[in-house]
Amino acid sequence: MKRSGSIWHPFTQMKTAPPPLPVKSGSGIYLELEDGRRLIDCISSWWVNIHGHAHPAIAKAIYDQALILEQVIFAGFTHEPAEKLASGLLEILPDKLNHIFFSDNGSTSVEVALKLACQFWQNNSGSLRPRFIGFEGGYHGDTAGAMSIGSSSPFWEPFRPLMFAIDTVPYPATWDGDLDVETKENESLSALSKLLETDKGQHAAICIEPLVQGAGGMRMCRIEFLQKLEQFAKDNDLLLIFDEVMTGFGRTGDYFACLKAKVTPDLICLSKGITGGFLPLSVTVCNERIFQAFLSEDHSKTFFHGHSYTANPLACAAAIASLQLLQENKKTFAAMESLHKKLFIEHLAGQAFITNVRFCGTIFAAELNLPGQDGYFHEVGPALRQKFVEQGLLIRPLGNTIYLMPPYCIDTQALATVYATIRQVLDSLL
């Protein structure tokens, strides 16, 4: 492969980063590099390839659809793949989430949710509620609104002049054996109450990554906290937004984190695993109350938002095939948490530098208690990433946070190999 020096890679310091690895092909849990090496994709290539790479059922669905209809404007038109996908999603989402708005990536699905929440109050009661509430450590994407609601992320310092002001409250991160979790949850709820006392009627919605904060360090909260948060939002007439861009489609051990928590938000944002990693697609789903606020003879109450590739038929076809695979393999991803725990005990338990161990569905995460700057910019992250590649694993630590989020097709033997290799790498570096 001839490399182009003109390509600017994401989340990469181009001056100091090593050359990008040329990938020749992918199959199941493996990526094959140009030099013949194979890597186990332990993070599903940024959390999207839930069924592994190059799944033939999804590839065939895209091919078949491409021979029929590849793209059509979605304003004033519809098509069977969009209708079929919407029906399939509504069958597995909570009953009260029943209106789907298509877009094309996770950041945009969050942007749509924020705009819907803002305009909802104007359409519904004529009131302007200009503020949102987010959680410390949250990450919701890279567009202006998504950056704003995740404003505590260390990535966004250069863009603060572009972002609107939001309010943040502590995130009650917890882990196995945490004895202070209820205290942290009460502190978060208390901070929410104080915000509303100070700025009455100013907030449109609360936005949270349910059960797991992704890029913020795979920090996890309890089901009980989400249930308390739902009640708080209802008691204070606030909309509740669940950003399930990462947690959706089986990641937490159920189809969606909201189902696992038995909580129904007003808006839910879905992307990443929706097409099994084949094509960009996202949806924002809302309840009847929000949808009704936009139905009017007054055209100014229309939701004026859209994209050229809204509900692209090829992406919808991929998502339909992925959804079928997800339903066929529910037992597999539902059982992965117990497998993670078993293999952790066998290979990593008892290491003093491994702290704050936590599991949620298909996700394992822990901190490495090492000298240096805690968080994403800890220097151990790049060193570990390089060492893992040398040992045949694609793992991309979030600073001193190490995590696994493999495709659901990984078997016990392969995952055991991953854990054993992590132990070897950590022993060699530490």
C-alpha cells in the first residue's frame, strides 16, 4: 500500500505519532495487516463492529440493496429499508419511545436531541429554556452542541469560544467493591437540586451516557442511579436524554442500557453498532409528547434539520441485517459479562497496580495505578497501545484506563488469549 502524506488522522498528533498501520482486510475478530500480521480487534474498531469484521450477512444486504436503490432524498420521500428498520428498532426499544429521526453519526444524533429538546419547550409552552445539564467526564461527540454538553472533556479547550454554556454535576462513578457509591449518587442528585433552585425554569434537559461513560474513561454508574435520575427529571419537568451511541445494541448486556436499567428516557441517541460497523447511520428516538409539540399549522414549529444522506437505503439495509444478527445472538452478548469476570480472576486479579475494576455487559475496564497524570493524557497509554499491537492485540487505552469491548463473535479461547496477553504486556512494562 502506497501511503499518502496528505491524510490527517483523527485524535492523532501527526508530528509525533508512529506511522499508521496499513490494514489489508478484516474477518470476524481479526484485522490483517499488510505485512501479514493479524490483530485481535479487542475494541471493535472504536466500538462499532459488534458482529466482527466483514460479516457476510450484512455485506450481502448492502449488495442486494445497492442493486435496487442506493440513495434518495428523504424530505417528502420514504423507502422500505427505512420503514423496516424503524419498525425493528421500535420493537426492542421501550414502548413510549415511538418516533425516529434519522441522521448519520453519533455526534449528530446528540445534536438532534439537544435541538429537539430546546425547540420542544418553545413549541409546547412558548418558553425558552436555554440551558442543559450534563455530567462531569461526559463525552457526546465532536459537533458544537455535542461538545458543549460534554464540556468537561479535556479535548475541547481550543473550542470553548464556540460552545454554549451548560451546567455539569458530578458523575457517581463506581466499581466492584465500591463502598461509597450511594454517597456519590446522593451528591449528584443534591447538585442537580441546587442547580434548579438557582436557575428555575432555565433547563431544557439532562443528558447522560447511561451505565457507562465511554471516552471519559469507561466510568460506570449503577442502575439504581439511573432510576433515581428518571424520577428526578419527572418531578422537575425536565426532559431526559440518554446518549446510547456507545451503550446501545448489546454493549451493556441488554439491547439498550435503558432496558437493563428499566428506565425510559424522553430521547435516546443511537449510532455506532447500528450497522455492525459497515456504514455511517444514527437515529434519535423520542416519545409522543415531544413529537406532538412539533405538529402544527404554524410552519415555524417545524423541526428544520436534515442531512443529504438521511436514512440512506444502503445503511438502513445494513442496520436491518445487523439487528437480525443481534436478536439471533442475544444469549452471546448477554453472557459476556460473566466470562469477563472469570477470565479477569484467572489472569489479572491480585495485581496491586490494577484498581477500580468494573464490568458491564460486554465491557471490562480498570485503572492502572501508576505515577503520572491520571486520565486520557497519561503517558502509559501510547506505550501500552504499541506493545499490545506487537503482541497481536488492538487495544487503545484511554490514558491509564485499560478496557476491552470486543465483538460479540469472540469465543472463550480467544478472549482468554486476550487476557493472558494483557498480563504478559503489563508484566513486561511494569
